[in-house]
Amino acid sequence: MEKLNPDLLLQRIKEANGWFVDGNSIKKIFKTKGFPQTAGLVTVISAICQQFDHHPDYILMKYSELEVSFSTHSAGGITDKDIEIALEINKFV
């Protein structure tokens, strides 16, 4: 899988509501009502990652906020796989 070229990346990231490009990764910050909801969201995202066999660079969990970052390490940047998992996560949030 190859990295998305800059033009295509800008087009695709618009499809993923709330996600943004940060260097060679895409990220999103989710706001929750509190710790139980944040922990639940981590569980949902983890299940989606297992289903896609694509895992985040990191998940930063705070009391009522969660930051998730994806890139495709084998491609050295952002691929369609990253955008597709972002779109799938958005369906559940």
C-alpha cells in the first residue's frame, strides 16, 4: 500500500469528519462526558482496529478526552487504510 499523494490526502481527509493531518499521521480528538465514556470509546476503537488489522500509532486517554493517531508504518505515512479506519470509527462515535 502506498502513501496518499498530498492532493488526494486533502480530498480524502475531508471525508473523515473531525480528523486532521498532522505530519505523517491523521488524528482526531474526541470529547466525552467523563472517564467511563472515554474508557468505553477506547474499547470500541480497539475492537475496530482488531477487525481492520490496523492499529493506532497511539491512543492518548484523558478523563474526558481521547486523542487517536494513525499512519501506515510500512508506507511511511498516510494511506487509504488510515482514512478507511477513521471513517469506520466515525460511524460509532
